[in-house]
Amino acid sequence: QEKRLDAKAAALATWRRVLTTAADHQRARREFERLAAGLGRHRELVEVYEELCERTDESDVAARADLLGRAAEVSRTTLADRERASALWKRILALDPTNEAIGGPAAAALQSLY
């Protein structure tokens, strides 16, 4: 859609619809990330990461932490929203407080915010 119509916003909406039905569709996620960044729709990107996390199986802690980590980084760096980044890093810590591989980077990121 994007290439045929040169309509990036419409293509972004299409990829978002794909992600609502197939949260683990990697190409859709990559294309959504690319288009959202190119269009400056970073808040929407953070929202999508959070939505994808919510639809990811609770037992897949690594995937959920990855999505929340991406949302936290965009919030911190691109949006300069330290409060939201902090809340997202705390959500990562809550996923599995005993897992150092997941909690360690989240704790370090939180510490860097304060």
C-alpha cells in the first residue's frame, strides 16, 4: 500500500491492523516501527508496543520485557518522557522480579533516570 499509493500514514494504519490480529507478525512489527519513526508517530509506537505486550502470552516473559523495553527507550530518548519510561521499566521488573537477565537491565535503566 505504501509504495503503490505513496501513502505512509495509510500503510502505518494497515500494519497496525495486521498487528491487532497477529501480534507476533515480525514483518508487520518492523514495518510499523519504520513507518512510525519516519512519520514521527513515536507515541503511537509506544502504545503499540504496550498493546503487543498485553497480547503476548504471559509465560513469554522475555518477549514481553523486550516490547516494554522498546517502549521505555522510545519514551526516554525520543519523547523525553522520563515518567513514562520509568513506569515501563517498573513493569518490566514486575514481570519476573527474580530473573536477573530481565530485571538487571530494567533496574540499571531506572537507576540512570534518577
